[in-house]
Amino acid sequence: MLTSPAPSPDRFVVLRLLWILSLALFAAASATPARATEAKAATGTYGITVLLSSNEDQCYVSGNNSAIREFVKRRVREINDSGALNGRELTVNFRDDFQSADTSIDNVRAALRDKETLAIVGMPGWRRAAEVFKDIGKEIGDSHIPFVSDISVNSIFKDQKNVFTMRASQEEERLPVIGRILKDQRFQRPAFIGVRDEENSNVLGDGLKSLRDTPPLVADHRLIVKDNKIDPAELSAAIADLKSKDVDMVVIALGGEPNAQTLKEATNAGLGVPFFIFGNLENALKNAGLKDFPGDLYQLAWDGLPGLYSERLRQQILRSDTQNWLFPDRKRRMTTGWVTGACKEKEGEQNENVLDPANLRAIARGTQYADMIGMIANLIQNAPAKEGMSALRNRIVDGITSDYATGRGMYQGEYDNWSFRPGTRTASRTPVIVVRPRGAQTVRLAPDQYVRVKSDALRRIQTLYMDVDLVRLYRVDDKEKSFFADFYLSLTNADKFSISNIDFANAFIDPENNGSQLTVTPLHEGGPSDAYPEGSKIYKVSGKFLFRPDFSRFPFDTQLFSIDVQRKSGELPFVIQPPPRELRDQVADTDGWNIADQYVGYDEDFISVLDTRSESKSVVPFYKASYSWIMKREATDYYLQVVIPLAFILIVAYLSIFIPRENFEAIVTIQVTALLAAVALYLSIPKVASDTATVSDRIFLVDYLAVAIMIGLSILRVSQYISYRPRYGKTIDWLHILGIPILVAVLVYYILDQTPVEATSMARFL
């Protein structure tokens, strides 16, 4: 009887080792999520409550609120994916009060009672905020939860040391600027019109009376506003009083429709003095049905500067899908008003253009809230993993008042730079002054602006009315990332300036002599002239400049070319106002490129300065403007030199399948030759220095893949295994005849579909 041999000791050893190894791998796999869970338990998930306020009719979701939700969720997702919080994760909880003070109180109280609340962001509308802080202000202060609000009247939260606002202070930003305007422009008889018994209006009116070194108010009218209207008789009497007192400047802070009502009454009464409006002056004119006003109209602005776009924003939009940047007012489908007929359709298109002013305002609101989330995360990213919630909250409050205190530090957000005043805990954002001169049809920056200096005093700076008229753009070097440009530069309101005070920030620096390759020819440097406008300075500039290309879509790419200008001396700061788009020259000679759009962008950077003697840190803002052209590369040469030859190579390789199998050597020779020809063509064409695969690279990869599959199928057709199975041979034939064309079509469609929509974005812009 035969017996199986006993297992050898070596086999037992091998089996034991395999068993031990399996257990070790299983334990390691099990320990990984366990350690992750333990790390998460040691740190935790922390919530940020974002307070919103939608229209009380609830028929539409505000575009502003949609933008806030979208950008905040993006920022939270980016923070969590980056793992920057030492194992912590953020969640966001949106609470909408629908413009109800009681709901707002409930929302804040719910956030305060949630033990996982790390911070609170938002609360627009100072009237509801006043009621919230009146009712639960002590609870807010005692919670020590950092609260970055959106309140425009900082006296509301002056007693709560953990509350900040992303708005500028009335007392420290708006009033000092108005005072300087009254003083520097030598107004002698200013007047004020505000709302009776309203906190915001009282702060402004009483503040104007208390300003030093400014002329006193000769008239102060606080009018009753009911249902967003002023009694016509009361308003008429106030305007008549202003006219009788011969006022030379009127400051109005009535808001919305009452502002429009006041402008219309002043026009009818013939009161043609400058008006300084707290609100949007263009909306006030539109609502009043006025195309013009008999006096200059002034306004303070923080966002949406006239004729200027945020450079950071425009570049982000250029590189992404415009659908992600459209925020129209959308229907709230769950509202019963659409069933009962109480909700009405809005007339006209809603923010269908990315660069529509309303859409840009929505983007600005969304990015501001997202920046606050980023700032909070930045302050706790270096906190120890086991630091408790209370310590993290204190770290945020202390960080805002120290790390990001005005003049000492600044948080660089995605589109704005942020610092806060330690005393009032308000955002330090000195406004710009915009004006619509009498008889003009557009709003522009006023000739004089003001910025804060190290002593916190206001310094007057000049607005340069500047235009760059591009004549020719040529010799674009993709490898060196440079281009040559010829243009005319004109300056107005530039008594103290010449082109020598302007630095072209992106001018190419020659490494041999460390100098820029610029040639400047003065054509007119001010003074009377029969040929040039009075007071203008005009120069012709030729030179070499740098650009930052994105070659992911080469050779069907859209690139941004710009002329960047900034101050050359810190002692001569200035801001730039370009002419309206419709007045700028749209024609230029561009070799190998087509202009899709042009705009003027602005950006603000800052220089961090450390005094090594006192070891004190400070920041100095640095303003820059960019005259930019978005251009689409002409691809005719690429089609003739690459696409068409590749197509013929692919067709020839494809047709080889119809050669009888007996001529296998001829089939494979044709296909291999086609593959080698494609490789040789790739090596012979010019390339760009890109860190990622370009569209051109992908096109060649598709060709390589298709020809390689053809070679593989040809080999399979003549293999012995297939020869004895005719059914498989027919399948291979159909794969070659139909499968290859379908595969190529799908891959080409995929490549084109991956376009970051520069071309479609430009179509929307235009």
C-alpha cells in the first residue's frame, strides 16, 4: 500500500512564514484605519457656521448667497484635502435668517451652543445685527468663539472682544476720507441728509460734525424714511433749505430708493452742487430716471473699481470653466409662491455674463467669505494636534488682533489682502473715491485718492489717467516666455509725473547688463499744443516683456500678454484709471495671434519689512496695474505641418488591413513605418517648455496608440491560435475595421473636451 510522504520540515517552515506574513499584512491593513481614526479622535472635526440672509419672500436664491456657498465649500474642501490642519477637518454649516431678526438670533444661539463650533462667519445687515447683539450680545462675548461678522456699524459689537468685521469702519475709514475731501478740495459750506433715528446714519452725520480741521455743516437734515420712501413734502423742504443756505457739497446717507428720490428732487430744484452719496451712485441715477445730474457725484468704493478688474480674478476665470463663475439669482423651487402665483419672473437675463457687474459683486462677496475661512484655518494650522477647542478659539482671536493687525501683518487671500484694526476690530480697507463729473457718462476714479501711512494718517496720492495703445506685438518666444511690444503711453493729470517715475514691472531684464530692453521716445510732455490734448504727456515705448504662459492647450492655446506698471519710487505712489473700454483702441498688429479680449487689471501686493533694531514687523502695500490682452494662437501652420501629415500616416496604416494576410510582411512593414514616421515627425516639430503634456503631445500619443494596436491586431490575425478559430479572426477584423476608427474618434473627442474653455470663456466675455 502506497502512502504519501510526510511533509518535510522545510515545507512546514515555509507555511509558517507565509502564515506569519499574512497575519502581519492583515494587522498592518487593519492598523492603518485604526491609526487614522485615533488621529482624528485626537484632533477632531470642527465646524464653522456661516450666516446668510436671503430675501424674505424666498422666491429666489440670491446670487450673492449662491457665490458665498460655492466659494466657502471650495475653500473648505481645499483645506481638508491639503491636510494642512494637523489631522483636523473643517465642516461648514450654512444658516440663513431670511432677513428675520428672530431667526438670526436663533441661528447665532444654535452656533454658540454647538460644542464643535470653531468660528462664526457672516451676518450681513446691521439692523438685524443690532437686534442680535442687543438680545444675546453677552452670550456672544462670553462664548469666546471667534466671530468674523459682516456688520457695517462697528459700534454694535464694541463690547465683544471676540467679534470682528470684514467691513471697513465708519469712524476710522469713511469719515476721515470724507473729511480730507472737504478740506483738500476747499469746500466751505457742506450739508448732510440722513435718516432720522437710524444708527448708521447717525454715526455718519454726528461724525461729520466732530471732524477736526474741516468746515462745519451749515445744514443737517434727518428725514423720516417709511416703506423705503421719504415724504415728498419733507424732502422738498430740505432741498429748498439747502439751496437757500448756498451749500457747496451735500453728503447723503439715505440708502437705495431714498437716494434716488433725493437726486431727482435736487435736479428739479436746480441744486447743482456736488453730492457725496453713501450707496451706489449709478443705481441712484438709474432709479431716479436721470441720465445726467447738474453737479458732480462722488462715492466711496471698495470693490469693482471703474474700468478695472481684479487681476487675480481674471486669471482664475481665464484658466477655468466660466460656468463655475456664474451666479445669477435662481428660483427657489420649494417655495409655495410659485404655485400660488405670489412669486414673479424676473425680467431680462440674470448674470449671464461672467463680467457683468452684478456677477462680479457676487464673486467678490463669495471670495471674501472664503478668505475668512482660509484665514481661520491658517491661524490654527500649526496648533498642536491635541490642543483643545477653547485654546484653538483663543488662538484665532489672538492671531487676528496680532498677526493680522493693521500695519504689522496681512493675510493674503485669494483675491484680497486682509488686516484688522486692533482697537475697533474692523477690516483695514481704505476706500477709493469715484466720481461721475457733471456732463460725463461714466464713473471714474477721482483725481485725488488717500492711503494710510505708517503713522495711520491719510496720505493724498494722485490718480493717473493712463492709456496704453498697443501698436504691435511680435516675436513671441515660448521657450524664453517673452515677447516684444510697441505701444503709445499717454498720461493725464500728471503734473508731477513723467514716464521716468513709472516702472514696467514685467520688462525683460538682460542678464548681461542687468538692464531692461526698453526704448522710450517722448512725443509730447505737457504744455500747450495744437496737435495733442492740453495737459497730456505722450510717449512711444518699444521693448521686450515677460509673460506667464499656460501650455496645456498648445498649439490651440489662449495666452495672456500684459504690460505691468507700478511706481518706481515709494515716495511717489499713484493709482491708475484707464479710459472706458469703448474708447480704447481695439486694433493691433499681432504676428501669429488673434486678440480675443483686452482689459486693465489691478493687484495689490505687500512688502513685509522687519526692523532688526526693534524686532518689529510691518507691511507696506504695493499697487500694480496691468494692461492685458488675451490672445488666441493661430494654428494654421500646425494643421499643415502636423495634423494633416499625421492623419495621412494614420490612414495609410489603417488601410494596410485590407492587404491579404498572405502578405503579412508588407502589412507590418507599412504599419511599423507609419509608427516610425509619426515618431520622426514629433522629434522634428518645435516644442514648448511645459511641465505638463500639451494637446500636441496627446495628439501624437493617440497616433502611437492607434498604430500600435493595428500592429498587435495584425500579428494576432496570423497567429496559429487564431488560424484554427475563424470566428475569432472575424472579430479581430471587425475590431480593426470599426474599433480603430471609433477608438481614435473617442480619444480625439476626449482631448478636445478637456479644453479649459479659454475660447468659450472669451466668447462669453465678448
